[in-house]
Amino acid sequence: MAASEHAAQAGRKIHAESSGQEAPLQDEKDLGKCFIGSIDQGTTSTRFLIFNGLGVIVASHQMEFKQMYPHSGWMEQDPREIVQSVLTCIEKATKSFIELGHSTDDIKAIGITSQRETTVLWDRDTGEPLYNAIAWPDSRTQGIVRELKGRPGADALQGICGLPLSTYPSALKLTWLFRKVKEVQQVYDAGRLMFGTIDTWLLYCLNGGKDKNVHITDSTNASRTMFVNLHTLEYSPEVLEFFQLDPNKILLPKIVPCSDAEAFGSLASGILKGKKITGCLGDQSAALVGQLGFEPGMAKNTYGTGCFLLYNVGEKPVMSSHGLLATVAYNFGGKRKPVYALEGSIAVAGSAVKYLVNNLKFVDSSSKISDCAATVKDNGGCYFVTAFSGLFAPYWIDDAQGTMFGITQYTQQGHIARAAMEATCFQTKAILDAMEKDSGHTLTELAVDGGMTDSDLCMQTQADIINIPVDRPVMRETTALGAAIVAGFAVDVWKDFEELKEINKENRTIFKPRISQEESGKIYKRWSKAVEMSKGWLDSDNESQPQ
């Protein structure tokens, strides 16, 4: 079925944009002429998509940007290149939109979603970054993590911010920058140091940089820094003190809800100059919104560079005792209360596929890895613990490194390709088990999205390993859709979640388990043994990063 036919059959009505007064419901024909732009700034690529009011993509453009790996375990990005990639995608997608006969006047607002913990520091006076962005999978802070775990107050941190001390959150990356980059300390001492995750950096630059000095973040991204009290959604004096930060010297962004008609400003230049930015949220929260996970007990799993499973727990945070993270799921503001989630974060998913393509030259593109895996009937006894950045949830093993087990002369490329895909599926199983223990509830179906879900083989494997159905939508750009939804709510394109219930719901593919629970348990047991054997490759006398 074509996208336009899908939209026409949705059978929904929705509120038109209003200016302070209740607007009449508009029909689907009007919705098809109402558009929202969505900036989706990911770990390895940037895209700009334009959705109509029925959730159908009308125009888009995507481009990759450079990843830098200066040392083993390090991952950096150029903050300026990230901004330029956004501007280029906006320009090219909007030109395609105009060529289709549309007008930019019909674009009601713009939403932003982005990679989360990636950290940027810049000088308030110059507006220029002081170092490359340190990306979220970067593991250079392993030594700092071990040190800080012994500092008084360390045990109380997760109860405040929901995150464990690990290489993952922004706070640890900031600590490294303080210690290793002289200019950062100098600008901090002068009271000019501006801190932000990628959303904050983009909003600052897109609004005109130091001239407008828009320094803001939303509560989902803020909750990934470690600096925020998850219960109040304000910066925690106790956490800032633990990290030895003076709030009078470091400039932290203002925290606002994800959906706001004014707070995020507007584009200062380009083809959409003056267009308001009215929504902002972290990429995994955006995917939950895009999957319409608005009820407690709903969950989604996004298979991107990493893999992230979010489980809606309602209006009060749930602190995990089984290795998961507590985080803000979304916060629409107004009369709606913030909604929280338990999260399982897997550091390496699609990046393991890229490793096989770029480093080991198995095939010439990521899309062909599934075909390579299909050349064999199973993994041949090969297990690949893809701990390139240690292991995240629910294990939190910082000293693990990427390890293959069960390799024999029988092992072929197809076995290793299968093992790489299975690694994400096994870790998802571990996260689901932890979520069941924390929440007391068992999922009956898993909604999925992200690049790896294009592989039927991978999704069937996932269903087999977790022993519940896997639900894949036709339109997999749910992260960008989530950003469009929060932006649209701010300008009254939608006013109630009920109005979204048919978006992206038709023609979904359900992958049902094809093996028994007993067989699934056997292969998972072997994976668990491999995880145990991957520990201890890094210690204080053998760190991968230069000091």
C-alpha cells in the first residue's frame, strides 16, 4: 500500500494549529497539507525529514559525518562538522520538498532529536568548541570511573540521577576534559565554560551562536549527564559537588520540557530561516514517542549504532536494582507530568556490523551482512562478545573487551556475521530479564526500529532468543517521527495522544519465535559463559588509553 493510501485510510481527525484558542478539528485532507520538520542527529549520520500530519515522510536527506578514533577505545567527532551536516540536510530535504510543489510556509515547526551523552565544551566569549565532541561510546574514562567509585558519596549517586558511574554519562567525559585539556580548565576558571550535549550545541548554533546565546536542553537529554536529580529534574548540588564542579564557573544549559513553543528558539539562517524549533528530546526517548509508547508497560528497542530498550514506567522514576538505568522517557510539559522509563543500553549493535565491513572487509556494505550471515544455518558454535566499549546494561563491565569464542577451522565469515548480530539479540534478552525483575511484569511483544531491523534474519533471531514476538513497523524512522510529534504538540498540530493512535500502525511485520524456550535457553547459557570469560582484559596496569 502506498504511503498516501495508508494515510487516507487512517480514519483520524486532529486539531489544527491555534493561537491561544480552541481550533476546530481538521480532516485528513488538511492534515496532509500540514508539515513538520525533524532533525535527527545520530551517532554516525544526520538526517532531516519532513513529515505530514499523518506521520508520512514527504521529503528527507541523510549524510554521514566523520568518526575519529585517535586511540583504542576513543571516539571523537568534530562539533562544527555536526552542525554543518544538519544545515546541509535541512537545505537539501527542503529543496526536495519545494520541488514536490509544497511551500515552506506549510512547515509549522521543527523538532530535534540527537545522540545523547556525547559532550561538547565551548567558550562563551568566542562561541568556539574547546575540543572535539567526545562521543557516548568512548571508553577513555575507565581509570577515572574506578577512581571515582572510591570517592565518598559514590554509592548515593545512582539514587539521585538514575545512572551508575561508568564511561557512558557526560559527567565522566567532562571530568576527563578538565584533567587533560588545559584550555578547558582556563576557560572554566574564567567563568566562561559552556557545557552541553549535542542537542544543546545544535540549538546554540542553529539560533545564531554567541549572538543569541541560546543555552538550553530538554529533560530527557539532561537526565543523561548525571548532573540532574531525576525526581526534581533540576541540577543536583550533591552531584555537582561530587564531581567538584562550581556552578558559578561552569555554564549549564537551562532545562525545559521536550515540547515548548518558545524556549528552543528558531533557525537563524538558511532556507528555513525564522522557522521555530518547538521540540527537542534524546534519540531513544524520541523512538519511544515515535512508537507511541505512551502507556506504562509499553517498550521499544532501537537497533542503531548501539541498541537501546526503553520501558515506560509511568510518572514516577523506578530505580533499578538489576543493572538498568532510570531515565526520563519524555516530558511534554504544560499540564502533563514527566514520564519515566527503565532503560537497557547496549554500547555496540550496528557498529559491530560496521566493524565487520570496514575493519575486516567481510562485505562492501552494512546492508550485505545479513546475506553473509544467511550463508550458514547457525553460528557454528561461535560467540562474539562485542565489548568494544566494555559492556553496558545490565552487566556494566568496564574491563571487558571484544572477544570471540568457539572459533575452529570450521568457522567461516557467515558464522562470525551471525555471531555479531546475535550479540545484540543476546544482550537484549539480558535486559528484558532485568526489566522483568525490576518491574514485576513480563513483556508479551517487543516493538523494534532502527537500521538493523531491516534484516529479517536478525529480527527472527531476536524473536527466537527472547521467546516473544517482535513487532516491526513499515516506516522505521520512528526516532525522527518522535521529534516531529513533540514539536507538533507545541503548536497544536496534535493535542491528545489519542489522535496519534493510527500513525504507522498498518502493515507491521510480526516475527514469532520458531525455536523452543529450552533451545533458546541453551544458546543463551553459552552466551552468558562467553560474557564471563570476556572480563578483565583491562586493568589499572594495562589501560588502552594514553595518560
